[in-house]
Amino acid sequence: MSLSSKLSVLTVVEQFWHKVPGGVAVTTAEAIDAMSANIDVSGVAAWHRSKNLKTPKVFPKVWEQSAPITNLKLPRPLLYENWLANRPPKVGDSSSDVLWASSMVVPTTDLPIVTTVNDIDFFTNPETLSKRGKDFFPRAWAKAVAASELIICPTQQVAAAVADRMRVDGGKQTKVEVIPWAVKTKPHHSSQPELLEGLGLDEKFFLWVGTLEPRKNLKALVEAFIASEATQLVLVGPTGWGDQVENVDSERVRFLGYVPDGLLEELYRSAYGFVFPSISEGFGLPLLEAMSRGVPVICSNTSAMPEVVGDAAIMFDPLNTQQITDAINRLDSSAELAAELAMAAKEQAALFSWDRTAKGYEEAFRSVLA
């Protein structure tokens, strides 16, 4: 293939059908959209019992405009187990140049493989995974390392952890590169405060956004917030698994669950601060979403989060609830600090762009064909 030829990439997009798609699905969708100008991307997914198998529950834009997707004949559990054992169905033909394992699920294929590894919590923090995750991801990791020409990570922290783990495993030392994710800046629209009516929100509130699961550390956040002097905490996002906090719903702590994009945008726009106490993140997309909108951020000082926020946030030990409380109080009590962090947040977020991410992936795909 010449350097001027347009690449054709096949990628696994089964994560689009997950009950709670999460950050992996969001970043895959946005990356495909950004790549589509210069790369022909097509997707492959499992069989689903649906009236219209060609309409995933989320991201119809990617399906319809950026990546035609083929649903195979096996349901997800059987498909994944077959692929882990290098059994059919084999995917990819001469029309594709590279297989991109966008969620660390590597199909049976003869194409050169590039795999994205967003984190290795299944080794470093297994207690934060479901029973299924504890069983599946170490096996998926083993195949990804053995089969891939290149592994891509979204942060230096994850890349270092991946390299360290490969050395511990003692097997193939697959090449690792870092290509950060980004956030799509929403077009500026006039404020729609009417969307917040009836939600019982105070004029000044702190916001958290994500999927409810153990590694998000929400029990500690609620405990720390209740001990703080701040007025209100708003929790937004779908229920994942494990111990939850839905029953914590009062004037000071409001759990809104999943909200549509327009309401989420207004919540970001209206929030006084954004608090993110995860035990571990491979990137932390909500951090970038908040910063790109100029929301002052306080977050954990662990894993990849310091790399994403730079010097534009107040950080704390997520296992120390007093530190979380102190960080909330510090931001809550200083409008001047909030203004400084808001400006710094926008500057930090501007360092990330989907155009750079797409260019990085294109160069990575071409490198395995050289």
C-alpha cells in the first residue's frame, strides 16, 4: 500500500450495544467519526435479537454516516469465547487493511491487528470489576498481546502499566504507543435554564458525571460532600453494577440518573464545580467534558487523572474522605479560585483534539503495514 492510498480499517463495535455503553463506546464512536474523512472504517458486532439489527441502541450517526456495520450470526458471549479460542467466525478480507480491536476484543482474523487498551484495572484493581469482567478481561488481554502488532493507550500512565505488565508476564513484548482521546466541543447555544426546572437544583451545585460502578468511589464522595459546607451535589449517569447510591436523594445530594444530551449540556453549563473521585481511570472522559466547558474541576490524584487535568484542577487522595471534603470546601469558598480554575480548565482541554487523535491512529495503522 502506498502512503497516499486511503486506508480501510475494520473495527469491533460490539460495545455500541452494551446496556451501558460507557466511555469505551463513546471514544470509539467519536474516533470513527473523526477518522472517516481520511479512512474507510467498517464495523463488526455480534448478533442481537432486534427488529432492526442494523440499528445499535446508541450512536446511530456513526452507523449511518461513518461506519457501515455487519452483525455476525453469534450472540456476544459465544462470539467472544470463539474469538478467544481463535475459532470462527473469521473477520476481514482483502477489502480491509487493518483490524482495530477498539475495546481489546480481538477477533479471529488474518489482518494485522492494532489494539486499544484503555486500562488494566482487571490486574491492578480487580475488586472494581464484575465477576464476568474478572474472568474475561485477563483472557482478552492475553490474546491482544499475543496477536497485536501494536497496542495503543490513551495516556502515558496506562502505557507504562501495560509495558510493566508485559514484562511481568514474560511473553511477547508488543510495541506500545500513546494516543490521547479528546472531547468534541459542542456548538455554542444560548442557555436553556428551563431544562433544569423541576429538578430541585440549587443555584450553586457541584456535578459528577459517569456510570455508577465501584471504581467511581461514589459512596466516599457522598460521605465527603455531606461533611462539607457546600450546598448541593448532583449525580448524573446510568446505573452500571455493584453497590449503588440511588437511594441517596435529598436536597443536598440529588441523583438524576441518565439524562439526555441537552440536559447534560445545561448541567455542565450551570455547575459551579465538577468533582471526580474515581479510584482509577485510564483517561477520565468526563473530566475533559467538564474542563472544555470551563467548569472548575476537583479530582483524584491517582492513575491517569493528573495527566489529563495537568495543573488545571485541585486534586486529592480518593481513599481519604477528609481530603475530598477539604477540596470541596476550598473551591466552594472561593469564587476567585473557581474563576482561575475555569480559565485553566479550558486551556488544558484545548490540548486535546479529535483531529490529532484521528491523525495519530492513521499513522499507527499505517505503521503496521510498513
